[in-house]
Amino acid sequence: MSNLTIKKLASTLLLGCLGILSSFAEDELRHPNIVLIYADDMGYGDVQILNPERSKIPTPHMDALARDGMIFTDAHTSSSVCTPSRYGLLTGRYNWRTKLQYLVTWGYSPPLIADDTLTLGKLLQQQGYNTAMIGKWHLGMNMPTTDGKPLRDSRSMKTTNIDWDAEIKDGPTDRGFDYLFGISASLDMAPYTYIENDHFVAPVDNSKPSAPAEGFKKIEVLGEFASRSAKFIKEQKGEKPFFLYVPLTSPHTPILPTPEWTGKSGINKYADFQMQTDDAIGQIIRAVDEAGLAENTLIIVSSDNGCSKAANFKQLEDAGHYASAQFRGSKADLWEGGHRVPFIVRWPAMVKAGSISDQTICLTDVLATFADITKFDLQADQGVDSVSFLPALKGNEIVSTRKGIVNHSISGHFAYRQGKWKLLLAEGSGGWTAPTEKNMAQIEDAPRGQLYDLEADPGEQNNLYQTNPEVVEQLMAQLKEDIANGRSTAGSKQENDIPVDQIELWKGNVTR
């Protein structure tokens, strides 16, 4: 064999080996470990690196995550309150396509996510992931009863008929999660007991259903979720990629910083609790790093909506802290402070450290993004309001067939965002911030809706609704089309869970 032939053979073998290595690396990137941390009622301005001039609450762990990854400055939840926001995140489908047209579910409510709906957990299960949820569900489940009669859908109950030893149906373990440790809803909603997989950990007295189970202490829940999340990560053996969904209970009410954190901020208990929340997030990030998994683990930190007024905005602002940063409104509202949320991504194998994306995304987009990353083929009825932002993670423009995004308030008021324009089908905040719809109803000449140019007016102060009727008409037509089609992305028409005429676009005073 000639030297030339030997060289050619060696070159061929080398290229083949490099091809195999390249293919292996690409396959690994298609199946990164994923940790999704979803804070509860954390405002955009509550993360110091996002609000450097008007934040007084230290958040060193989220700040470090942002420096090591990417900040999305224009990320939005589909709703400005808990349950509907979580529905959109997990299903890639707008919450108002369901029977839940306003408010939230309660701790005893039946499941909102239908059994045949694709969720983040189901998608990743099908792609070979070990899936786990540790935290707050707040999307309903079917709790077993002693007499077979269904529970009433109520926030507070004087008595219950729950069989605390029987199997829970249609909860997280039936919606895509191999393992669950969590609670059914918020810490201001009974029942107050942990759930592991499909069983309650401890019973509650049916004659006192608002009392906690033995050993359950609300003040310990945040720490329990953080430590269990870290433990789950450290126990992964690398045989399968894992997906860990951590919907925290903080800094939502009840605002309960532990003694270790009380007084740390020098502002108020909410600020203390936000510092503790950042620390809990830091524990989870540290577990990834200490396990040697940082390079190919996708970590996302976000929030289900803006900061709640329970934080005491006056106290915060007197100390120089603005929970919604430069934006108007807060939790429950249609204004930006209600649904523009922190969204930080770290994935060293893919995402450039210290990068920033100003592209508009909705948290319904997480599902299509996970599908894109893992090469999952979404069917026509899956993720109908979801667009992959994987291109943005690579530093490129997002390619979308969706014209704009829809936001929803606690009372079911709609907003539609397209580019710089934002249309609100409400006279006031659509939520809790003054002026509310009730306030505006007293003003005879108030415009029926609101239109803002967010590029020129991010604080939503200059209402252009009456001076730009052609923009209003264009956005309204697109919103109606997205509702009627059962989807906002390209694809075959789908059905909403309720008839289109039961999805009320205008609420309150519709005569103006």
C-alpha cells in the first residue's frame, strides 16, 4: 500500500471519527437537561440586574445567572394571574381557550388541563426525559372522596369529604411528570398538605379543611422545595436527560421569610422574601453546577405574573424600589407590569454569556422551543399558540407565523400586542391598579379602549386609541382571527374548549 493511499485512508478515518463526534455532540445538544424555575408573583423590577437604577433588593443568584446567559427584556405571560399563566406555560395554548375565562382555580378544583392535551412534561417524556415537578401546581386535580361525590369548587370550605389515603387523579403525574412533590395550589388556599406523586403525604381534618396537616408549616415550604429540587438534580445518574419543573410558592402571599431572612433587606418583609426566593433559586443552580452538569443544562428562571400589591408598593417605592421597573401596573393588570416578567436563560453549550434579546416572546412559547430543541414533531392541535425562540438563544431572529401575542387580565379583559403597538380592550387597568374599570365607568368621555406605542411610551401613559383608529381596527381584526381559528400560529383550524361567542372580547361598559 502506497504512502499516499495510507494518508488518504487515515484522512478518511479521521473525518469519519470527527463526524461521529460531531453527530454525538449535536445529539447531546438536542437533549439537554432542563430546569425551569417559575417564581410566583415576582415582578420584572424585582430582579436587580433587570432594574439596576430602581431596584433596592439584592438578587445575586439571578444576576449571576443572567451574566452567564441571556436576558429576554420583552417576555410576557399569557395572563397576569396564577392559574391561566401556568396553563399557557405548560400547554403552549392560551388560557382563555378553556372554560376558565377569568380569575383562577382553587385548591380543591378539578383539572383544567384536559387529559389529551400535550404538556411540557408529556413532550419531554416522549423524548426520553426523566420528568419531575417540585412545587405549586394550581391547575386542578381530581381528589378522591369518601362518598364518591365531587368536591365543590371553592377557595374555602367548612367541611370536606376527601379520602386522604386514596389515589389522586388527573394531577401532575397524569399530565407528564414521572415524579411530583408539591401542593395543589397557593399557600393561601387549602388544603395545606404535601402531595407526593398521586397521594397526600399527611391527612387534613375534614371538619377543619383550612387547618394544615400535621407537620405542615407554610414558612418551611419554600426551603423544602429548594432542597428537594437540589437533591433531585444531584441524584441524576446521566442515564437519561432530566426535566425539572420548579413552580415556587414565593414571593406570593403569605409573605413569610424565615427568621434567617427577616430584616435582611432593610425595607419590608416582601423584600426579605424576595431575597430568600433568590437564595432558593441559587441553591438549585448550585446543585446543577456541583453535579458537573452546567455545560449542557438549560436553566430558565421566570415568573407567572407581575408583583402583587400585597408587597406594599408604597413601602418599596419609599425605599427606592420599583417592583415593575419602568412599567405601569402590577399583578392582575393588562398594563405591562401585570405580565411582562423576568426571563433569564443559561445554557453554556448554546447561549452566549452576557447576551440580551429584545425580541418579544410569550411564555406559551416554551413548549415549541422544547419541541424545537429535542426535534419533537408537534401535531396540528398541539402548542397552537407557541413559537420557538431557539433562534434567539443562538443569537438569531425568531421566525414566527404568529402576528402578535394576546394577554389576559384577572377579570378576563384582553390585550393584543403586535410590534410596537399594544391594544387594550379595557378602559382602565383591567385588574387591581387604579384606575380600575369601576373607576373609569364614572368618567363619561373615557375612551372605550387603550392603544399604546410601547417604543415611544413603555410606561403606557399616552393613550392613542382615539387618534389611531386604523391601528385599532387592524389589531382588533387579528385578535378576532386568532380566537376564531382556535390558534394564533399557522396551521389547520382548531376548536376552542367553548364556543367563540362565549369568549367575551369586551367586558364592562360596552356602549362607548
